[in-house]
Amino acid sequence: MTTPRTRQDRRTEHAAIWRAGGAAVSLDVEPVQHGVRDRGFGGARLVSGAIAICMILVLVLFFTADLFYVRGAAVGGTEYLSVSDVYTVANVDGWHLFWIDPAQVRANLLAYPTIADATVQVGWPPNMVQIVISEREPALVWEQAGVPVWIDLQGRVMSKRADIEGLPRVIADSIEADPLGPNMRLPVDVVSGALQLHLLMPQIQVLRYHPSNGLGYNDPGGWQAWFGSGTNMPEKLLIYNAIVARAQSELGPQLSEINVSSPDAPVYCCK
């Protein structure tokens, strides 16, 4: 005799799957709890927030701490310039480390007439800015309007930093001319001519330059000697010596000027 199932019995029954040739298999289903959240995402948000706050604090430290503002530089390669000169020309004083552009700093240095080349590196404290330069070599001293400057082999004007023994000296005759500025340049043939004359006539301490007559000097015999410019000074000097021998015999103490700037048409005259 079958006993009637009660409502309680029906609630405790489990679902079953019928399989052919076998008994029914019950499926135990775990009860689902509603309203419970996974707390893993909340922990990740806290970690992300902490990282963001730390990054903000680091950025604030970078931009407020004086440690990251340039107050000096490591400078190498100087010969005539001082470290303070190079640091001033670089124009990095007071700049923040993040805002320094090495290419711009190098451009600032190369714009200075005495500096031929420069390398710039930017890193972390204490040596945030490192500069190594190579300076142009002066070929002669050029004095114009009473202001002496250095001139290199390419005719570029450099600031005179010291007295160098044995360096040729040229004084420009033009009184009305202004001093040579840092962005000015002499013709290369004038520079090469002055160097040749200095080698050929080492006893002449000071050379002269005239806009029309070129390079020359005051000869110890009492007259003015003019040689123009260019690299053919040995040829001009041979012509000059021949004219001196002839002119002295003809004019004697009346000789006042010999001009061989044009070797094909030399000129000499008397007082």
C-alpha cells in the first residue's frame, strides 16, 4: 500500500535524470545566495588608488624639490674658457631637469664663437647636466678700433681670453671701423696671408692691415711695405726684396712706400 506524499516530502526531493538501462541519477544543486558581492574587485581598486596617490606624490616631489633644479653643471674640455663661462652660455641655470633639451643646450653652446663642438648629457642628480666642449684655436690677434680679438683659421672672430706668446698680431688701420663682433668673419685669404708673412718675416712683431693695400708692416728702413692678401706671399716677398735693392739705390732716404699687393704691377714711391 502506497503512502501519500506530504508537501514536506516533495520539497526535499531532488531532481533526477533518467538514463536508459540504469537508475535515475540525482542532481544536487547548491542553493544560490542572493545579495552577496565578490570582495576581490574592491581590493584591486584600493591598490590602484594607492598607486595613483604615490605617483602624484612623486610628481609633486619632482617639481617642488630644489634637488631637481639645475644649479650647476659638470664641464670638461675647456682650455681658454672657464667653467662658469660655459655654464652661462649653456643657459640652463634654474631650469628643471624635465624641461632641459640637450639639443637646445648644444645649440646655445655652438652659437658662442669660441666653441667649435659640444656634447650635452642630462641625467639624475648630482650631475644632472654634463657638458664637454672643444674650443677653436686662435690663429692670430686682430686689433680694430682699439679692441683686440682672436681670429681662427677660418676667419671666425673669437673673444680674446689670454695673451699667447708667438701669436701673430695685426692692427687694422681704419680709424672709422667698429670693433669686430662675435658674429663677424674675416676673409680666409687675409688670415692665411698674415700667417705666411709672420712665418717669412718673424722679426716683424706687428703687421698692419689697410682696406685697399691689404697686409703690410712698417719696414725698419723707414718706409711702408704692403703685400695685399692671399697665399702667394713668398713670391711677393721676392719681388719686394728686388724692389728694395733698386729703390734704395735710386731714391735713398726718400723712399716712402713699396706696394707689391699686385705682383704683376708693383709700385713704389718717395716722400
